[in-house]
Amino acid sequence: MRPSSPTSLSLSRDAFRNGLFAGIAGLSLAGTVAGCAPSSADNTPGTAGAPPAPSAGSSSLAASGTGYKDGTYSADGNYVSPNGTETVGVQLTLAAGKVSDVQITQHPSNPNTRKFQGQFAGGIAAQVVGRNIDELNVSKVAGSSLTSGGFNQAVAKIKSEAQ
Amino acid sequence: MSDWEEFSFQGIGTDWAVSTPLPLPAPLRTHLLDRVEKFDGDWSRFRSDSLVAELAREPGRYEFPDEAAPLGELYRLLYRITGGAMTPLIGGSLERLGYDAAYSLQPAGPPLPAPEWESALAWSGTVVAAGAPVVLDIGAAGKGLLVDLVAAELEAAGVGGFVIDASGDLLVRGAGPVSVALEHPYNPEQAIGMIHLDGRALCASAANRRAWGDGLHHVLDGTTGQPVRTAVATWTLADTAMVADALATALFFVPGATLQETFDFSWLTVFSDGSAAYSAEFEGTLFT
């Protein structure tokens, strides 16, 4: 993948498989990575020698969820905040080919960022807090207006570049 | 509305769902799809066959469809109120940052300020004229505008009650209160509040999506071409989705209280430090 791709997750060698990468990329793009700035570029030299992905097409992989190996995987993502480059850890647990748990690990270097990340990783503090949508009785969700087919195209592109 | 019929489709690059008490007749469904397709064909800067693409290739005087009139007025107003930060001429700046028709996501150079409206563009009613090629981007209001246009088609066809959901931008007409969760800006599994929507549009904007590169994101300040940083998520309530949509973006540039001097709307802004500011109608909707 190219350095400035949006998903920017550097995966440990054993975790890097095409399908898993796709899963993590999707999560990252869905806004799981905490922090007060978007996730940012990270080179992925460690992935260059990774074994080639299984032969299934990337789109069907993403759609069906097949080809994911159960287990717990960790990856770091970098982003550039006004305070400089920061790192956030994402831990995924896969069961039966689906993501069953997501943990955000905070290891920011800057005290201000630590403060912001703490607030967001634990839900929004200060004046507002998060509650699980599943536990609410709602018909609709109003959120970022940016679910975009074009953005999904970009994800597909990254996946192909990551092969 | 849990037992309502839902008509789902893809339009202008996103997912749509129209919910009605009774299923929409097939001809009306086709009509709605055609309307959405026409809008895309007129306004998309991602399509080489659109009017906007023509304007970007060949300067001149172009007749746009009817919706151009209210859209142009709204943009002109917001251009003034935000001191030029919010502009339909941001397309070139977005392309420079990699948000181009090919989704290269590669910055092509330093941030590019948008050209000044007065010198680059004459937008009067449905006529748009430019002396040099300009990349028009109506992204800040376009989706909301299309929600309104779809609503108008439904009403013209005699559909009395409906909920239009354009991936999180909502319009409820004649359908009683619909409970809506306000999505957590950093965790789509969570909500930071809940609101009952009735007879109005609720739109949202967030700075953390469509994020790429070195902290670049899609909300740009037209005076510098740089991304905006402090507000991370905004919500607005207004009578039309076009206004609600545009003001959700405007809140990244101008405090809600200032916008309220010009617009009849309600607003909620969540900042990067986790604090929030809001107008009266959002009082009590946030979880604390």
C-alpha cells in the first residue's frame, strides 16, 4: 500500500492476511480508531514479505467474511494530531470469521493527546458520554453523513495494493 | 415505523432508505431512481458527463436545473457569513488534497485556497457562469438538497407520510416522531444522545470520516485550503434537509449562535475535547 493511504494500519506479520487487512481497514474507516485527528499514513514495510493472500477475490472476501482466521490480532495505527504523530493500538478478536471484540489501546506520547484519547476511547467525557446504540430503542441513527460508495472504492483499491 | 415498508437504493455514492406505511408502487420507485440519477448526472464532479464536469473543462455560461436557484442563494449566504470559508468553489482544493474523481487520496501539492467567488463565478438563479474553468463542489448541501427533491416527488405522488434516510441525514414528514440516535463521532456502535424527529430534517457532519493522509479530512477552510480541526461532529435540525445539511458543515466554521442570527435552525456541536455546545432544542438530548 502507498504511504498516504487512509487506513494506515501496520500489522504484525502473522496477522497480515488480505482478508484480515480488509476487516481492519473497514473498522478503521468506520471511525473506531480513537483520537482527535484522523488516522494517518504509516509505512508497512513489515508486510512486504507477508505470504500472499488466499486466492479468493478481495471483494468477495470482504463481503462474505470467509478466509478470516479466528484469534486475537493487534495492529497499530498512526495519525497526525495538532500535537504531532500519535499512535493508537487496535486489538480485534475474530470468532467464526467475524469481529467479536474491539479494544482500543492508548499509547500517546503527548500529554494533551493522552487526555483527548482517554476521553474518546472511554466515550465522550466532559459533557457528553456514549451509550451503545444496540441498547437504545431507536429507529434511526444520525451520524457522519459520509458513508460513501466512493470511499468503499478507495478501500478496495487499498486492498488490491496490499496484496 | 418498525413495520413500515422500506425502499432502499444507492444514490450519489451513498445508501438511501425511504420508509413508508405502505409499499411504494413500482412506477414511483422507478421515478425516484430516475430523479436521483438525474441529480447525479447534473451535479456530480466525479462524473465526466456531468454539467459540473463540463464547467470544469470549459468555462462559459451554463443553465442548471431548477434546484440551482435555492442552492446558489444558500451558498452565497454562507459564503458571506463564513468569510469565504464555505464555498462551492472548494472542488479544486479537494482535488489537490487527493479527493479527486479517481479517489487517488494522494495530495498533489500544497493546500490550494479556493478562488474568490466574485472573481471566479457568477451564479444567478439557475445560471452559472465562469470565466475560467472552476470545479464546483456542492457536497456541503447537495445530499440534503436531494433529500428535499425526493421528498417533493413523494408528496407530488400523494405519499403523505415518509422517512427519508440518506445514510444518516434524515427527513421525517407526516410520520409522527421517529427516535434517532446521535452517532458517537468516534464509535459507530455508540450514540451520544437521542432525539425525537418529527416534521423536520436532521443532518450530521463529522470531521473524522473520509480521513486520509497526514491528518487531512474533507472539511476544508476555503480561505486557506487547509482542513478544519476543532469541531469533530455537528448536528442540525431545520425545515429542509438542504439547509440542515449545509449548516451542519457551516458549524465547522462559524458558531451556531452566529448562524442562528440568519437561519431558523437548531444545532449541536461536539468538539475534539469532548465538550459540546448546542441550542435549546438539543437540550436534554445528550447522554451525560
